[in-house]
Amino acid sequence: GSITTADGSALVKLGNTTVICGVKAELAAPAADSANKGYIVPNVELPSLCSEKFRSGPPGEEAQAASQFIADVIENSQMIVKEDLCIANGKLAWVLYCDIICLDYDGNLLDASVFALLAALKNVQLPSVVINEETGLSEVNLKQKTPLIIRKHPVATSFAIFDDTLLIVDPTAEEEDLATGTVTIVTDEEGRLCSVHKPGGSPLTGAKLQDCITRAITRHKEVKKLIDKVIKSITPK
Amino acid sequence: GVLERSREQQLRQTCEAVVLGVLHPRTAITLVLQVLSDAGSLLSCCLNAACMALLDAGLPLCSLFCGVTCALGPDGTITLDPTTRQEQVSAGRGAPVCPPGPPDHLAPQEARAVLTFAIDSRERKVLMSTTKGSCSVEEMQQCLAAAQRAADTVFQFYRDSLRRRYSKS
């Protein structure tokens, strides 16, 4: 991937919006109540270099809401099943730290972040880990790597709403500022809805929402084809 | 945490869409929501509380809104305003973490998806939408239709409460 020190990474450009995602895999003990599950920890950062709207310091509301959205997409779509990240029940599991950093903010952050996350996870190669029976310690073999099992491929499509009627797909920052609302639809390859994210904004009828969903399903096919083409073109490490 | 921030953003943008802010320039409207107890459908409860508080404050609103949560059962049944137990979304693998208490054999199984909508009072349009779990497009439309019908009951409750409040001096 783009970041050589990460276990998996991807850089996505949607128009001018540029988002990079790096995935680091670390080992941890699973939680007591879910002994066979690993962890996926997404974090979206909007540093001050990406836009004059963001100051440096603790994450603002947009970054936190975006992090929650990404966590929800991973959970709802079941793109990575946490049980697949378990190495030894109750003792050892993988933790995937997914850092999504915006390098250039020109609107439509959520779509770009979801694409970057999906592409980065497809790029991840996990080393094989064996627990030594005698010492009880884990032995990591960096020479033997396996890719992550990605079960579903969610794709997000965002729309900006103007005056309750006009919908613009993939809005730029200027269009977002002038819009009266936004809606993001996340679909998977079976046409199932993983998320209908409409955080307030001007009201939409059920019919208009259905329009958005239909377009989102069409867009899913185009994006999936593009991701598959790019993944196939890069040679594995 | 990030979940509270996400909820705050949803509530704020929903309120911003209905409050006629142009009538109050250079004014800050602060809405403080304190959760006293959470027994499920928390976000729709917050939405209803927010709307009633805005009404109580006498702020000019272009429409009212109400929150309705729908839990989609594994067999396709829709449960409105689910309890915490009914809201547990399971992906079909492993048991959901149930809140402690005696086993509730009468309660339906864990939900496949939980959808929360904020519906406006003028034309029953969707102001806000959040989903947990995944569902098909038809199921989502069914839940939305159910939520729009349920909104009538909630708006009637608003009317009754306000009538009671202003009938005694």
C-alpha cells in the first residue's frame, strides 16, 4: 500500500478530497465477555492542514461523528467479523487500528473515508501467530502472511439536499456549505442497506429517499469494480 | 465519547432544521438533555424531549418533530419503540450481551436491524435517520411507513399535553 510501515493502507481521491487510511494490527487479550472476538478501532482525523475550517487540538465534532459513523458501518455491514480476528480463545486476538486521515477536505468526507477503509483492509496482510504451548508466549512469523477475510464490501454514497427537493451526489465543500441537509446511504454488494445516515437537515419524503437508495445501489457496482481493478493491479508484498 | 458527539450532531441538526433561527439573530439556543434512565429507544426519547422543550420555550418552529424507533425482528416483524432487550442487534453469530435480569421468554429474539427516524409534523417527511444492523430496501420502507403512522400518535400526545398545560392557569 501507500504507507510502507503500516500493515495495510490506501489513498483515495474523490475529486479534490484526499483521504489516506492506514491499518496497524496489534495483539491484545480479548475482552472477558467476548473471548472469541478481536477489535477494530477506527479513528477519523481532520488535521488543520486539510482545510481552514479545522483548528489543531482535540478532535472536533465532525471528526468524532465521522469516527462513530465508520465504526457503525463496520459493525452494521459485518465487513470484518470480529471472530475472524481471534487467534486463541480468551488469550490472544488481533486489534486493527484503522487511522483515517483527511489530507485535503473538499466535501464528501464520509464516502472517501469508507472507500479508503475498505481498500486499506483489502490490502492488509496479517502475519501468522502461534502460541507456544510450553512458554505460553506468542510467536509471530512475519514471513508467512495471510490477507484479511473481508466478507462484505460496503460503499457509501452521500447526497447534499437543497431546498427539500434538489439532490446532488458527491458534494464539494462549497455545495455542502450551501446545502440545507445531507444524507449518506451505505449499501453492500447484495443491495442491502447497511446505513441510512441522515443527521438532521431539511426533511425528505420517503420517495426521495428511495431515489437516493436506488442511485446508491448503482454507484456501489461502479465503485466495487474500481476497487477490484486497483487491488488486482498492485502486487502483494 | 464519540457516540454522544454523534447523537449531539444528529439532535442539533434536526432542531436547526425546524427552529426559525432567522427570527432570533445573534442568539444562542442551548438544549441540554440529561438521561435519567435508559430502557431502550433512547434517541427517539431524546428527540421527543427536545421537541417538547422547544415547544415549552415558545420558540418559533416551522414544524414539530417526533422520534420513532423500529426494531426489525429476524422473521421480519416490526416492533416500535423497542426495549433494550428488543433492541439488541445480533449479526447471527454469538449471543448478544443481554442486560442482567430474569430470562424473558416472552420477549422476541434479538433484532436484525434497529432504525430510528425523526418525522416532521407537516407532511410526515424524514428529518433524521439512523440505522444499526443491515436490512433490505423494502424492509426499510416498511419501517419508515410504520414510523410515519406511529408519528400521528406522538403528535396527538404533544397536543394533549400542551392542552392540559395551558387549560389550567
